[in-house]
Amino acid sequence: MDTARANRRLIQRLFLAAVLMFGFGFALVPLYDVFCRVTGLNGRITATGPADADGIDTERQIRVRLIGINNEGMPWRFAPEASLLEVSPGEMTQTAFLATNPTTRRMVAQAIPSVSPGEAAQYLHKINCFCFNSQTLDGGEGVEMPLLFMIDTDLPESIRSITLSYTLFDISPAEAGSAQVDVHDGGSQI
């Protein structure tokens, strides 16, 4: 009888451990997001829209490296207009990324930014960015996508270089599933 009771207790503990592991796995993504927000890790940009300029710190020059990456299966040609910029904190800087759809079909893309070092993300203010909206290009079409940003004058002195990379994702299948209304055609779906 003691063996049966011990086996039952072991099964209950294993079942409880499995439930706890599943719960932990389920909660891991939101916990990671909170961790990244608190610590500033993962280079997520939170400062978007208009920024208050406290003046330009002409005593400092920050190297901003721009990188364009295509996600797996994304055929577009995607690259920054200039891959390296020297900017002063507080200075509004305008540049662009160039994209070309070499296919014969219409595609929709979305760019996801990342900043390195992660600590610099909170000091990078994107005023206008192509990453705020999806980009639609017909086959063979190309476009210049603007980026206007400013680095806050409160950027720690230890940060002398920032890498701003964008990964371009093909979201055409997701966009094709949503109903779009063509206002030029009396409201028919396209």
C-alpha cells in the first residue's frame, strides 16, 4: 500500500511540475517585455514623435551606423542611403532608406527597428520614420523611405556610437487577408 501511495504522490508532483512549467512558458514573453522595459535591454525604441530640442551639443559627435536587413524570404533590396552618420546630440538628422521590389507582384513590408547598445534606445527620438507604417510596392517599384531622428543631449558620455538597424518583413499575406476599400470604385473591395 505504501508503494501505491508513493506512486500517486509522485504522479501528482510530476503533474504539478508540468502545469507550472507550462504556466512559466506562457508567462515568459510578457515577463521578458517588462524586463526589457525596466532595464532598457533589447534596444526597443520608445521615444517617437515630436521631440523637445534643448540645443545642440556641438562638443560631441556620435557615430550612427544604419543597417538594413531582410527577414528570411524577403526579396526586396533594402539599404540605408548612408550607412554611417556623424551627428551631434540635439541635432535633427534626416536620412533615408532605399527599397526596391524586384518581383513582379505587389508586396507589403514592415520594418522593425532595433538599437544597440540597448541603453541608447531611450535617447534616440524618431520624429518621422518609415517604420511607423507598412510600405507597399508594386513589382519593379522602388522608393526612398525617410527617417528623421534626434539623439537626446542627455545621452551618457560613455556612448559614442549607436547602431540603428531595421529588419524588413514581408507582411503581404497578412495584408491580403484584411478587407480594403477602394474609394475610387464606389466602395468595392480590392
